[in-house]
Amino acid sequence: MAEAPHPPIPSFVHHRSRLTEGQQHAWDRWWSERGRDVPDLLSGAEPYDPPAWFGRTAPLVLEIGSGMGESTAALAAATPEVDHVAVEVFEPGLAQLLMRIADAGLPNVALLRGDAVALLRERVPPASLAGIRIFFPDPWPKRRHHKRRLVQPEFVALAASRLAPGATLHLVTDWDHYALQMRAVCDAEPLLENTAAREPGGWTPRPPWRPVTKFEQRARTEGRAVHDLLYRRTPS
Ligand SMILES: C[S@@+](CC[C@H](N)C(=O)[O-])C[C@H]1O[C@@H](n2cnc3c(N)ncnc32)[C@H](O)[C@@H]1O
């Protein structure tokens, strides 16, 4: 008898972390309005319905691993015509984004708590997204942990299939080894083309509109180069 396939290895380790008082306050005030749990979307207890969440139909960008929400909030404020869905497993980060929402309003941000990979696979329709952003994904630097890295061939094929033709996959990392892996995996994906194929190394020059987060600041302090990669979904 064939063995059941192993479940995919998650790209995150879930630590329960306490919220600060401010985060808890924001959570109690805003989560029920802005947040949803991925398991509820997967089970069907809650529909995956961005037009209902935002009260409009607009280009939809999914951010995987929004961390403390600095980029999400800044980019949502800069592009009010685009709806942003931040997917994260780290509750204090989601709560911090809710605090930013409390400050800035940001009607074009929705939060999802849980695994973005399962969400993409099981709920996000093919060719439905205007963009996917993955900024500073966990680098899993030890060789024996490389299998936990998010950006692997199977994941990139899934992500590409969820992008509308012409939509973009934007990856950023400060780990050289992971940057090379990202570029090799995305170059090999037939549904993607590198928008910076003519740039040295195929890296996209750092877009001035991408906010500097803690991770980028730390990379600068520690002397690590930061690489942006911007791929476009091909028309076919
Ligand atoms: C190193 S942090 C970067 C945060 C943020 N993008 C930034 O630039 O500051 C990576 C984040 O990705 C989240 N993450 C990793 N795998 C995930 C997954 N499969 N679904 C949702 N979030 C994930 C982790 O919880 C973590 O907060």
C-alpha cells in the first residue's frame, strides 16, 4: 500500500507570545472587524471573500509574513486604490498592524492569521491576485533547516498560479544564499519572468517606495547586502 504523503514542512515555528497592553487593546478593538483566521477560511466556517471584506472590488495584493506590519501599513497608505491582505502567524505582529490601523485608518488592509501556503493552495483562486509580496522571509540559515524555507519550487509554482497575468511576485532577502535560491527557483518557473533580467545578476534595484524595516536596518548594520527580486506572471 502506498504511504500517505508527508504533510509539507511549515516555513514557520509558532511561538505563543504575549501581546503588549497596546497590542491587546488594538486586538480587542479591531481584530473582529479586520482579522480572520486561516483555519476558518479553510474549513469553510468563514468565506474567502475579499470584495466583502473591503466593500469593493479592487486589485488585491497578498503579503506573506507581514511581521510587525511596517511595510503593509506604509504601502497600503501609499496605494489606497489597492487592497492589501496581510497573512501572518505571529500574533504580536498582527496586533502591531492593528495598532497602525487604529492610527491611520487604512480601510484597504485586511489581516489573516495562519499559514499563507495553505490559504494560497486551498482558497485563493487561480489568476486572482495583483501581487504577492514576501519581504525578508525567515532565512533558515542552517543547512539542515533549508527545507523550511518558503521559497521552493512547489511553493513558487503555487504562488505564480495565483497571480493574474502581468501581476508581480516581489521577494526580498538579506541572506545571499537564500537570494540565489530564490532567483534560481523563480527563473525555473515557466509562469514567471524576471523583470530585471537585464540588470546585473538579475537583481531589481531597491525600489525607493519599499519601507526600511527592522530586518533591513539590521542587515545594513551587519554589512549584509539586501536583494530585491521582482518577477512578472507571463500572459499565458
Ligand atoms: C523574518 S519575518 C519578516 C517580517 C516582515 N516581512 C519584515 O520585512 O519586517 C518573517 C515572517 O514571516 C512569517 N511567516 C513565515 N512563514 C509563514 C507562513 N507560511 N504564513 C504566514 N506567515 C509566515 C513569520 O511568522 C515571520 O513573522
